[in-house]
Amino acid sequence: MALLKLNMILFLMILFTSYSLSYIPPCIKMKRLSNVPIISSWNNNSDFLYNYNSAFMPIINDSDAIALLVRVQNLSNNSKTIYDVGPSKIALSRNIDSTYLKYTYITEQDIIIDTDQEYQSIGVEDPRIVLFNNTYYLLYTALSSDSHGIWRAQLALATCQINCFTKLNWKYYGPLFPNVFWSKSGSLLIHNDTHRYLFFNDSNISIAQTKDLIHYDLSSSLLLKTRSDHFDSVLIEAGPQPLKLSDKNYLFLYNSAQYTTIPNPKPNWNLQYNLGWAILNGDNPTEILARSELPILSPELDWERCDYKSGEWSNRGLTPLVIFVEGWKKIAEDKFLVWYQGCDSTMGLAELNVYFS
């Protein structure tokens, strides 16, 4: 019996390896659906100066209605430059047209995740949300500082079941890994009843597993690592939850950074953020079948670059040369809407199409 089991394991390993080597990746393309931001304080969409890093929140029993969980931030009380910011919070904004290009105005009353706990006293950021069995699971980064003033990031969890447009109905669970000093940016994949994965962090992408979606066990494995000779050479960070393609494998979007020499107004800033992708095996999502050689979205428009050539946006971008994705929605077979931010300041919308030959 033991020999039979060993042979079966070896057979499956050979089968998966063979499939990985023979997999032909699809062609993946993105196009912007608007040349101007869809949420921006400069377009009179918010009381907050900076509105970015939005998660897509589906609305139960209404497939056409959505909400965005938006990271919002203002300047500090004694700010001297546009980079002197106060704590960030997570607010909710709903679409008001079928194109998903217009949203409700954001005010302080729209905050759903606040800086009201010690472990997130400095700020909350980077929301990613999954709806499962009529419960929303919101993963976000909680920021605090230790007794020496050193900032700490911890991946935290909040859930909601009823009337989730108000702060009072969200339940905090606190940091997922309280003994880990730095963790952030969680992408949750509910693969089946027994295998649920969390892909997270911002240098390389780590893996944890969960049975109940509340408690998580760390793994020593990594899903993705930086590549010194590619666009993702400095860091990689999880995007939103992986989604199934027509070939039954998962498409996983990830954010990345590389060094740049493009002149920009932010002191000592020399990174450019781009969007990459990986195809995860539909039978074993911890296996990478293919990975992008080039980014599919990079800073190009003025409000995405905020560099010295960006006109008025040179004086508006909190972080120049940034494209960053945390929310998307499947709208057809191999077709997705992708919400992305520019310069840590505004939100845009793009369409992603996957083509199999």
C-alpha cells in the first residue's frame, strides 16, 4: 500500500511538471477606458486629497452594482509639501452609472475602516476583498509604530455580512500574523472546500493557507520572486484575488517595481511601478504555469506619471511613476474590468482581455 501511494505521488508530480512545461500562455492585453481619472479630488469626487488603491466590492443580489473600497488620505495638519500626509483610511464609494466610470462623492461618513485600533493607529491601506457565502472578507494593511517610533505593517482582517456600507457592521479580527513584524497586501484564493490560499507581502510573494478564512498558517514557500533582469526586479506585491480563465487555470495580477532614472519631483524617489501577471495551475494554484515577460500596464498618462513632464500633475502626485491594482471584476469569458491607481493619488479604469490561440 505504501509503495502504491508513493508511485501515485510520483505520477502526479510528473504529470503536473509535464503540464507546466507544455503550457502555452495566452495573449493578455489591457486598454484604458478613460484618459482622465474616474475618482479624483481635482475632479470634485472626494473630500480627501488622495483617493487610490481601490478594491472591487460586489453587491449581493445585484450583479451590475458595485462598490469600491478606496484608500483615502489628506495632508497632515502641519504639512509643508504634498508629501506630508496624515493617516490613510478606507472609504466606500458606489458606482452611479453602468460604465463604472462615475462614483458617489466620498466624505468622512463613507469611512468603513478607521484608525480606531492600536494596531492600525497610524493608518490602514491596501484593501482587497472577497465575497464568499454572503460574507465579505476584507484583507488590509494595518500600520502602527513601536516604542522607538519604527513603523510596523501587519496584514489584518475584517468581515461583514449585513449592511456593509456602514462602519459599525464591520467586525475586526486584527493582524493575521501577530508575531510577524512586517506583512501586508493579502490576495485570498478560495480554491475549493479544503484548499484556500493567501498570497501576500511586498518583496517576494509568500503563501499561507486557511480552512475557515479567519485563521491562517504560514508556509515557507514563495509563490513569486523578484527577477533581477525584468520589470519586477526590486519588489513584487500581490494584486486582487486570482480569477479563473476559460482554460480553468487562474490569472493572477501582481504589482511590481523597478529602478528608474526618470526625473520626478519627489525627493529620493527612483522607482517605477508596473503591472505583471502569472498563470496559476487550476489544479494546484501554488504552481506557476507562465509569467509575463513584459508589464501589461505602466505609467503613461500625466496622472499616472506625475514626473517633471506631467504638467499640472507634477504638483499633485503623492508617489510619481506608479500603476497599482487591487480590484477587478470578471465581465465575460476571459474579459475583466480592472481598477488601478495613478501616482498614489487618483483612480482609473481599464479593460483586460485574454486571448487563447
